Amino acid sequence: MPDAQAAAAVDSPVAVPARSLVGQLLGEILVVLAKLDREALDEALRAQASSETGRIGELLVLRHVVSDEDVARALAAQLDVPFAARIGSEQVDVELARAVPINFAKQSRLLPLRREEGGVVVAVADPLDTPALDHARMLLGAPLRPVVASAGAIVDAINAAYDRALNEAEQLVGEMEAQDDLDSLAHELEEPQDLLEADDEAPIIRLVNSLLFRAAKERASDIHIEPMERELIVRFRVDGVLHEVIRPPKRYQNSIVSRVKVMGQLNIAEKRLPQDGRIRIKLAGRDIDIRLSTIPNVYGERIVMRLLDKTSTLLDLAEIGMDHAILTQVEHVIRRSHGIFLVTGPTGSGKTTTLYAALSIINTPDLNILTVEDPVEYQLQGISQMAINPKIGLTFAAGLRSFLRQDPDVIMVGEIRDRDTAEIAIQASLTGHLVFSTVHTNDSAGAVTRLVDMGVEPFLVASSLTAVLAQRLVRRLCMTCRQAHTPTTEELAEVGMTPEQVVRAGSPPVYRAVGCATCGQSGYRGRTGIYEFLPVDDDIRTLAIKNVDSNTIKKQAVKRGMTTLLDDGARKVLAGETTIAEVLSVTQEDL
């Protein structure tokens, strides 16, 4: 590498790849640059050959043996293209970026950075995506000079480039403090006719819009607006954990609450009763469905908004952290012609996502698949989906009963909540239908006894239930800042591990969370699942008919080789994906 190029690689985030790696196979480059284990590479190559789909880089990322950044760096080296580890906001010409529609930029993972010597430098995750580069060249009207970056780095840069108001919420609070007439505005906003006629640039409206935009950008699943005695607190739930975002002045509480209620088409004059509504908005090209709930408390109305991204990419079972052995068993169960497959866990543990992933595996034109949900969270092509509406009598049981007249092969019921729904689901399974559903129990064995507790005869449960999958979500360590450390014997014992197991696991070591700018100082970014799969075999059926307690069923399943939630969590700790503290926080009942 010439001296000038070497200096550029050190002083700038764009590095020139090593010439010796140009043209080599991507997997071999990853072995050199990312220290990829050759055995893991060979296994991924075999999987690629057997499925005849997927690029090797994508397969390795899905298996969590390399990162997106590792693959991008290797791709740049293979094609002799510069690589950018990060794309700072100072590197992006915002006016140039606006020439490319944000939807196209995000779908193509492509962002123009600057004009240079008669061309445009473009950050791209896949430099082999010729159609996307051709479209970008037409939009920009200039030749392109690609720079490879990871998809995550590009999406973050796109959000920064297209967002004019990343910190607008905080700025608006300052603006509101400076305005003398906002006290009167707060009262005016309580009247629906004034709100409907309000200018979109009104500070309260911009504040609420900014909060929604920021929540979507930060991957928040919920927004909490909580009135206190002397202040108003706004919090986001990200990766299952709430954190405070902003504290608007107390005197704007009525204005903010009224604005949100009008968006959800609620009665703003009714402040004594809980209300539920729905808001449908579009943010940066993404369709967001927001479930809105208000309840009165001592200091005013408390609001919670749950954000559902209708355009989210549906994850497959491997992407949500399912071990290969459990994945094989699940695929065997969901390809059966009849029976009930239950997924259990508390609210927010990813049960619906797992069922959607299972449906996507078996979704073929020769099957009639129907779902009844509360609400419909993902749009599935080729599947008929119905949302329940208790106000008009459309419950899970009513929907399931109607489905049986629609000649279904597979039925998904969002949740089994009562005896009526449970009995109809069992009858459907016994008459040749495959039924997927969820129940709220602590572990897989508890699902068997829960159905009996609902009033279903034990012999019906034993004859219809084919398998139960219990799951929890744990936060995934931030790959940028995680730090290797040696846990104490006591820490390991809490998750059923010994120092010898850690030594045998070799690389990667056990990690702990640190915190950096990438993960918002939390030490974690994203979540993965831990699982416990209980196949209902003859031994379990015998115990179910005898109506024994769930502990007895669980002990028998463990004796026959079942991996518990705690065991699977320990595996993910040894794999460097999460921490001991995270696993313990969701598996206390296993201790």
C-alpha cells in the first residue's frame, strides 16, 4: 500500500483493502480478517449447498459467527473497494442525500456521501447489487464511486441524514418555555374542533410527531407518557427495558394528552374512564400501527402507545436465536397434518413472532392457513388473517369456530384464554387440523396443566397436544463494546455452569456489558430468544392423563433430555451473545 493510502486508512474511517485478498473466496477472506473458525465456515457451506439459497456471508451472520461489519469488510477486500467502518454525519452531504428517496435508500442499503472528481461517492452494503446502483446513478446523474459499509452503519447514517429533527423534542420544550401564550394554547387544544383545525407546525403537534419519530428510530416497542404531581415523564421501552427520554413542563400535559387522543380518535372530553384506540401513521416510509391505551390516575391521564411496524421484515426461527437441535424438532412438529403446537411465555416474550416464523416455513400454495389475532401484527402474504373485536362478539372462540367452516389446513389462534377457545382448538386438532396458539405459563410443562385448569378433560389434552415451546427474550450484547471477563464460580453456578465448561467452550469467552454510543450506553443492542422444547411423547401423555402437577412433568422431560430455559441461556452466555445477569433475570423460576 502506498504511503498516502496507508495514512488515509489510519486518519479516516475509509480504509483501502489489502491487495493480497482481492478475488479470493469470501469465506476464506473472513477466516483471515474476522478470525472465522474454519469448522463454522465448512458447516455454513454445507448448509448453503443443501438449501441452494442464501449467500455465504448472510448465512454466517444469521449463525452469529461473524458480524455484518466483518462481511462488509471482507466484501470490500474481495472486490478491491474502500471500506468504511462508520459513516459520520459530517461525511454526508445532506442535499445530495435528499436526491435519493429514503425508501429506496433503506431498501437498497445505499447512501450518497459527497461529490468527488466528477462522480459521487456512495456508501453501499452490497456493491454487487447492480440494479440499485444503476437507479442511484440515474437519480444522481453522475458516475458512482462505491464505498462498502455494513448495512447497520448505512441505515444509521440514512436516519441521521434524512432526519431534520433528531433532537427536536428537547428543542421544542425550550421553544414552548419561551412562548408566553402556550398556557392558553394548552386549554384551546382540549377542544376537538380546534385540534382538527390546528396548523401542523404548532409546537404541541411537532412535539408529539417528534416523539413518535424518535421512538421508531430508536426501535422502541412502547411509549409511556406518565403524569406525576409536578411533572410529566416520557419513557421509551427499548429491548424490553424502559428509559426516560424527556420531561415536558407539567402545564403542557393536557395539550399533549389531547393531541394523542385525537390522533387515536378517542373522546378527549372523557377523562374518568380508560379508553383504547389505534393510530396509523407513516414514518420514513414505514407503516406504523400504534395501539393506544389511556387510564386515569391521580395526576391526570396516563398514556401507553405500543408501536407495531407493519413493514418489519419477518424473522425466521434461526434469526430469533433458536438452537439447531430445537429448530429441527420444531420444524418436524409444524409439518404434521394435525395436533396442537403451543408457545408459552409472559407478555412480550416473542411468542407471536415465533408463530409467524413457523407459519412462514410451511406457507405454501397447497395449504389453507387462517389466523385469528389480537391484533394482526405482521402482514403475511398468502395467509388469511383476522383481528378479533370483542365489542361485536368476535372473540378468539367465535373466530375459531367460524374458521372450521372455511376448509382450513392450519389455524393460528393468537391466544388460548378460556375453556371455550381451548375446547374448540382441541376439537379442531382431533378432526385433522394443525393448530398453533399461545398460552401464558412459566415453562413448557405448565402449558399441559394450564389447559386442564381451564376445564379441558386431561385425556383430550393428552391426545391433541403434540409439543410445547417455552421462550424468553434476553438482550443481546452490543458487539461494539462487549468486554471479556472471567466470571466467579458463584456466578457460573447460578446458571448451572462450572469453570470447566467455560474452559471447554474456548472462544468466544464469557462477556459482560459495558456501554457505548452505538448501544446508547446500555451495553446491549437487540434481543435474542432462549427456548425450552417439550415434545409430548407417550410418557408425557401418561402423566397428563393422570393430571399430575407441572413439576413432575418437567422432571420427566428433563430426564428424557429436554433442554431447559436456563440451559439454553447458559449456552448463549458461552457463545458470547448475552450475559449471566440477563439470563437470570428471565429464568428465576428455574432456579
